Amino acid sequence: MYAGGRFTVIGGQFRNYVAALAAGNGLATSWNPWADGEVMAIAVQSPLVYFGGDFTTLGGQFRDRIAAVDGTGSPTVWNPGADGVVRTLLLKGAALYAGGAFNQLAGQPRPHLGAVLLATGQATSWNPAPRQEVLALAQNPTTIVAGGSFQSLAETAHSFLAGFDATTALDVPPVPGPTVSGLEGVTPNPAVGPVTIAFTLRQPSWVRVRVHDLMGREVARPVDEARPAGRSEVTWRPAVGSSAIPAGVYFLRYEAEGSTTSRRLVLLR
């Protein structure tokens, strides 16, 4: 396991900002690149380990904030360089994607986000150009997702999160979520057997559904859990087991996303 950060001792050994730790006991191995500044990001493609951070030398060689180290702990000749802090790295295909507070990457204008070839260290043409710092990167098969302090990309408004085509760097519009949320239905009503409770969430949220009798006493809680965004259906069986609910008139209370909805429910036997 590789570790980077702002430390000088780890695993019982002196290690400047970067180290490898044995999986079995957590002790530092002999692998020791020795950086002169904080290591903030690590990406591994065996046998090489890529680093990003706020260092200017690694393993005794000049490496401006981005570097590759081999299995012996020695820097390779791969040396793209960045003119500002590299905070996040992501390996995808033949390139290493980097985000941070830099304006140039591998000698090319790449404000805050760019990609360099693993084979040569040269910058690719991929250049989304967010207006402010990038702090995190993630991916799916076709998209690079960036998070950071930016609120725009070129002339397009984006608040803190954006997706880009991994090949063209074009902005990938987010998939719109549900525009309507809340309790959709309680069916059948009146009910003799199981009751289906349907609801929609705009975003992942905690959902609580309680059933009260005419005196206001809670007699059941069919839902009390985190649920994903989108439409959900929950089946409640009020007539099953020792906690079976008697026939009568009840009120079902739905609470989620800061709102509350009540529905009248009649149970028959």
C-alpha cells in the first residue's frame, strides 16, 4: 500500500511525504522516493506509481509536482511538470488525468485540468479549462467527472461538479433527475391485504413512513431508511404476524426531503 501526505515518519521509519507500507503489519518498506513537499495524489499502474502534489524534487531529482516512480523507488524519466499544485490524479487508457491549481501542464496551457500521455509525458489535446481549482476526479467508460471550487467551464455554468467526454473534453450534460417528488400513492385503498406505498425522490434521502390510528398513536412504521433518487415502491403487509393491524381507518404520514404528506387509509378484514 502506498501513502502520501504531510508526514516525515510513517510505519516506524523516516519517510518524507511518501512511503510504501507492508499490507501485513503496516510497517514502512525499503521503498523510499523521498519528496521535498506534500504528496496529495497517487495513481498506480504496476510497476509504476504516479504522484501529484506540491513537491519540486522526488528521489533527488527535479520533478515539478507530478512524477512517476518505479519499483525501486527511483523516479523515471517521465517528467511532464506542472506550474502549480496537483491535487488529484486519474489513470484512464493511455493517459494520466491531473487536476489541481496549476495553469500549465507538460508545458502547455491547461488551466486546472489536463491529461498527459503515459508513454511520453506530453500533454494531450484534452483541455476542458475549468475556471477554478479541481480537487477530485472520477470516471465511467466514456466520461471524466471533475469536482472542485469552479462555477464555470469556459462559458458554461457549472457549480463544483462537471462531466467531460474523455476523448473530446466536451461538456457532458447531466442526466436530469425527477422533476416531481413526494408521495405518489397508497394502493389499494381500501385494502384487505398488502399495501403498496409509492414515492419519488429528487435526490438520495432518508424516508420515513408512519401509520397512525384515529387517536394519533403510531401503530406501524413501514419505511424508515435511506432511499436512492427516483421512484420507489414499498410493500407493507399490515395483516401479517403478531403485530397485525386491526381493521379500521388510519392515516399514513410520509416524510422526506423536508416535506410531509398524509393520506387516509382504510384497512378491511
